[in-house]
Amino acid sequence: MIIIILLIAILLLSLFALLSKDLVGSIIALSAISLLSAGIFLIFKAPDVAITEAAIGAGLTTIIFVWAVRHSSSEDV
């Protein structure tokens, strides 16, 4: 049951990230998707994959995306 809830949340966040005009909102949605994916990996008894997904997917990727958005102008987008 919890997996279905997590998958529905991932689906809704994915739609939000695709349809949002706000880049920072999309970045936050992608970060949340990574955290929810890490939760699914924990449920499937894969803690090493969950830690990697949380660190790389939610942590490092979010930092890189925010840095890229801050260093680009509206003309670049």
C-alpha cells in the first residue's frame, strides 16, 4: 500500500516538474522524486542504492541544477 502511495506521489511530482514554468519549483520536485525513490529502495531492502539515490539524486544534482539556474540569465533559457 505504501509503495502505491509513493508511486502516485512520484507521478504527480513528475507532472508538476514537467508542467511548471518555475525552474526552481521543478528542481525541488525532482529532488522530492529522488527522495521518494530512495524510500522505495529502502522498502525493497536496498539501503545502499537508497543512500546513493538520496546523496546523488536529491543532494548533488539539486545543488548543480540550482547553481546552473542562478548562473544563467533569462536570455539563456
